[in-house]
Amino acid sequence: MKIPVISAHPHPGSFNHAIADELAPMRRQSGHLITVHDLYRG
């Protein structure tokens, strides 16, 4: 399954980034295709 993870918070150490950082590897291990988009990094 393709799963986009979209983060939109200006501070890299935010709770939103922490969730995205934990979610992506867990889903990849399950065989999903994860694409992470950080709207503030560009």
C-alpha cells in the first residue's frame, strides 16, 4: 500500500515530526511504500 506522510510544522523537533519519524519506519517494515513530505523543508 502506498502511504503518504505529510508534515507541516516549522520546528524539526516538534511532536508532529516525532510522529512522522516513528510512523514511516514501522510501516516500511510492514511492506508499505512510504513517501514522507515535509512542507517546510521543501
